[in-house]
Amino acid sequence: MKERFDVMIVGSNIGGLLTGAILAKYGFNLLWIPLPEDVPVFSKGAYLFPLENPAISGCGKGEILEVALQELGLARDEKRRFHRVVPPVQIVTPRYRIELPGERSALAAALAPLLPSHDRPALEPFFETVERIAGFTNALALSGATIPPQSLSERLRFDKEARSLSGRFSLEAEFGSFEELVTASHFRPETVRFLEMFLTAWGYRLPKESSAYTAAHLLSIPLRGFYYLEGGDLVFLRQLLEGRIRALHGQIEMEFPFERIEKIEFSRKEARIQAGEKSFAGRLLLWNTALPRLLPFLPEKTRRSRFGEKIERLEPALLRFTLLVGMRSQGIPVGMWHRILLQAAAGQIDPALGTLYLTLHPLIEGGERDERIVILATAFLPLGEGKIVAGEIAPKLERIAKGILDILHDVIPFLDDFIEVESTEASVRHFSEGAQRGQGIVFSTSTAGRLGLSCFSNRTPLQSLLVTGPEIFPGLGFEGEILAGWNATRFAVDLIKH
């Protein structure tokens, strides 16, 4: 087995395979390290809700997968296998396996056999109310109001936006908690328990109090508009990508089990994996898996920090991360020698606003203190056809970036020395134009991955790094895998081959 590679990919999911296939196309020497299959499941009693359904929203049209497969030169017939069905959520019970439809009345009809006959007529009105609350919440999150409001000025702004939007969605200014909603529907206790599990697995965080403030924390995923890969198609895609890797690259190393990894080290020139008596080094390391698995490989100081303790307490099914180590490209002073980008639960800032990323290494270990890091986080934004205007989103992004900075200050005391939150409008302009200033890291959620694609398609010699990580919304894990692999791969291609 080769000891040195251009890219080492840790991850057995589609994101890792997609990354490997595209990099193989560009002639990279790859070490692909498969992981054991581990699909988290939200379960209680007789009901099973898979949280990692292979769903692709693709801004409503599935462009991400289309573009990626087109990049690999795959035939039109092969792309057609990945067809649209709505939505991506399944329920598995002792008697039924239900592919849930997205239209409200059809959804109520599909769930009816699972529930007491007394409760079936109230299902559709209940889902209608939940859908209106979800629409209200999304609109409120995108209005620029601070959720939840802290100061008097923030509360006045929140109240103004809430009053305006509640009328549009036919809601009272103060509307019910989940308990009050199900009580008003006269559901039986077993139905209430089922609906709570169902909505949680679907991606909703249910308001526990009767207030627009708490309902504004509701995470909503639209009940329609997704692409879904059935089990057979998912196997087909895996085989397709593995075959493409071998066809493009001849032979790729793929025999390195995760359990044998003993240590991962980062230097100014390379990333190195130690496994038994063998050591493997590479210019770029891309890692997609569950964060708790990474903990044994983090420095002792990190594991014992308050942030390390927070990681251990977080629910693994709601925690994903992308690890990317960028090495110097010939003639491009990128200045990103070793970074670990950790995606933590979005609830630490605001569950309606996307994913929180933290930069831990080399910050905690000392590293190069002369760098200044630009942090830019994107909101849960509707991007339409992929066009995005900096002036429209800058206020929202700046607020989120400042929220992330607050979390970072709580975790790493000395951030004042070398972390900067610049004007977000300038950040977006700097990133999209490939400006001259740099040494920056730009963070994005998969919802806004189109911004990264548009930049990468221009082949701009970026001096900033875009990493798009998997969303933590249940049911959207596969979209995140695709986007994480795709954007990190395009960055690697532009950076290393420029």
C-alpha cells in the first residue's frame, strides 16, 4: 500500500465516494478509508423513524446531484434512476412500512391506519396548523428579527414582525404549544405520543410553551419537494461511484478499517494517519463521520476542555462534522496549515438558522497566532435559482456570525487576539469576487451551498476556504453528504491543481 497520497478520505458514505470519484477524475492519488455502516434511528416503542434517510432537496430541483453526476460524465439514463418522490421520511411499524406522501390530506390518510379511528378526522386540520406555524417560523427567521429577543429593542422588532406575519399565516399573535394543539384536537394519549415522535423525526422542534417566542424555535422542513433515493438506487449509486473511481484512477486503496486508526497528526506540510505499524501521509484529509468518533484523536487539552465535555454530552444523531486539512498549493499563500472544522448542534445558536462551525485546531494548540480568521455563517435562506445578492442577506449573516463568535468566546478564551468578524457584506463580496485579502475561512450550511458552487465554477483562485457540512436536520443527512463532498472536492481541485 502506498504511504503517501494526495488526498486521504475517511468516510464510507456517499459524500466520501463522491469526493473520491471527482478527485480521481483529476488524477489524484487517493486513500479511501471506509467506515462501518451506522445509521442512527429515532425509535420508541413499536415505531422506527430512520433519521438518515437519503434525501436531496437540491434547492427543490436536485441540482447538486445532477451537477455532480454530470461532472463525472455519467450517462443520462443513470441519472434518471434517481427519481423524485415526496417526501423522504419513512415509518416502519410491526405491520406497516409507509412511504409518506407530502400532500396534507394524503399524509393524514397514510397515517390513519396507525392511529385510533376516533382521532383520524382531526389529523389533516392538525397538520394544517403545524404547517402554518412552520411557515410563520421560517418567515420570522428570515425577517432579521432576533430569536428569541433579548433586549427591549429586539423584542419590539420581534413583536412587530410577528404581528405582521401571524396575519399572513392565519395565526394569532400568541398561539399554542404542542400540548395545547393536541389537546384542542382531542387526540387520545397514544396519538399524542405518536405525533410527537413523528414530528420530531420529521425535523420539527415542538414549542413547549404558548408563545410565538418559543414557537419561533420550531425547526421546519417542507412537507414536499424532495428527491429520494430508494434502497436499491442507493446501492446502485455506491457501486456506480466506486466503479467510476477505479475506472478513472486505475486502482485506489480502499482496505483501511477505521478501527485500526491510532493517531492523526497535522503538520505544516501534511496530515498523517498512524495505524499499527503503518503510517500514511497526505496533502489533504477530508473526513465525514460522527463527531464522537473523533474525540479519541483530538489533543488531550481539547478533550478535557469545556468544549470537549459539551461534545460528549451532545446527542450523536444530531451531530455531524466535516474535517478538512488544507495544505499549501504551489504559489498560493493560503495559510491554512491544519484546521479541524467541527459542526456542532445548531441549537446552541438558533435551530432555525443553520449549523454552527467551530475552529479548534490549531487555535487550542497554539499554532500560528498571526493569522486572522474571518467567520461567516449563512442562514437558512431560500436561494431560488441559486442567485444570491449580498446586500439582501448581509444583515442576517452578520447577526449569525456574531452569535457564533459569542459561542467561540465561551469556548476559547483567547480568541480576541486573532478572530475577526468583519462586515458580512464585505465578506460575501470578498468571497464571491475572489478578492485579494485572505487568510480567511468562510463557513456555510448546505442550504447555501449553491453560493460555493457558483464561486468554484468560475475557477477563481480563492484565498478563502468554503466547507459545506451536512445539515443536522433529520432526513437531510444525504444532501449534506453530497454537498460536503462536492464543495470540499471543488476546493481541493482548485487549490491543489491551480
